[in-house]
Amino acid sequence: DLMHTGADNPTITAEAPWIEVVAGISRGGLGAVNVVDETGHLFGIITDGDLRRALQQIKHAELETLKSAEIMTGNPVVASPELLAYDALRLMEDRPSQISVLPVVDGERLCIGLIRLHDIVRSGL
């Protein structure tokens, strides 16, 4: 199973300050954190690249109020729990700008995990 779930799938809310984004990405070691609403439904995703770009573009005075909703990619490409690794890889590669992580959601968009390109490659696919 290539999906990171539970404690291995850090999530934050859209109102979380940017410093919590850093903590979530660091804690999970996945290079990304899923952004969820108060009921656990996927709202967006923030990758380490999204965070770097946001921090490069923002003025120092604005750091205090920077929230995850301002950094995240909203309505991200997602995978279902039943998706095969090969199909997840195709989803990642078929984007105009290739992506390296996919949030995993159920039929109601409840966030249940994350799949990384790194894990697919390491699996030998």
C-alpha cells in the first residue's frame, strides 16, 4: 500500500498560519500537507514548492497574517483509494505542470491520505 494515512498524513485547516504549514510538511516528511475543512473534507493541498513560492513573493510585514488558504492549490487533482499505482502515476504525469503528490479522497471528498510519486517509483512500478 503506497498511501500515507492517519498520523502519516498531516492535515491543516485553511485558516492555519503559514508556520503551521511548515510544521505539517516537516512533521510528515512527505513534502506536502492536505488542507481540509472542519469536517475533514479536502479543500486543497500545499507542497513544499507552493510554500517556497509564497514566501518568496510575500512582503515581510504580511508574514504575520499569511494563512494556508493563500498558499494552497485549491481543487487539486485527487486519487480514489481504489486507484492503481500505475493510474496514479498517469494522473501525475498528465498535468501541464507535473505533480508529485496526490491527495486521496473518498466519494464524498473526505481526505483519507496522500500518495507520492517517490513512493510509486520506489515500489518498482
